[in-house]
Amino acid sequence: MACQICEHEMPFKKRNGEYYFEAVEAFSNGYFSKEHVAQYLALCPLCAAMYKEFIKHDASAMRELHDSLKNSDEHTFPLQLGEVETSIRFVETHFRDIETILKQLT
């Protein structure tokens, strides 16, 4: 299992053999009226912290990602996490699920 941002393998496996990752909501409550599994990202601890700091706490960055997801057929989207230029990648099913939800809500 790989982080959706850095794309490195998750840092370790738990005692039950499953990968440890942080499930981070892609958007704040203003974007989703209900909780959906599709709105969660699978991130390593470092990328999770950076995403929360530089995307979730920045309304314009969150709006830009929202608009990109809603209006694109690409599965990779650029992100600026502080001084780090990176991107976030979605597998096909995750992308289609989140895209469908975003289009229904607006």
C-alpha cells in the first residue's frame, strides 16, 4: 500500500499484518454534507500532517483541489505543501467515486 501523495510504501505493518496509514478527509465539512468513504485519503504520517497544514487549513488550496477533482479526467493533481511541490494520486475507482459525489453535491 502506497501513500497517495509521496507514493512511498506505508511506513510499517501493524501486528495484524495490515499497513499503517492515516485516513484523512480530503475536504472540510463544508464540501460534504454526509460522511463518505470516498472522501478519505490514505496518507503516510508525514504527508498527512503536511496535507492537513497546507491544504485543509487553506481555503483557496482546498477550493482549487475541489475544482480540479470535479472538472478533470486526470487522476493526479498538483499540490503545494509548504515548500514542497508534489501531487496527489487517485486510483480509478477512488477518483470516480469522489468525482461523482462532488458533482452531485454542487
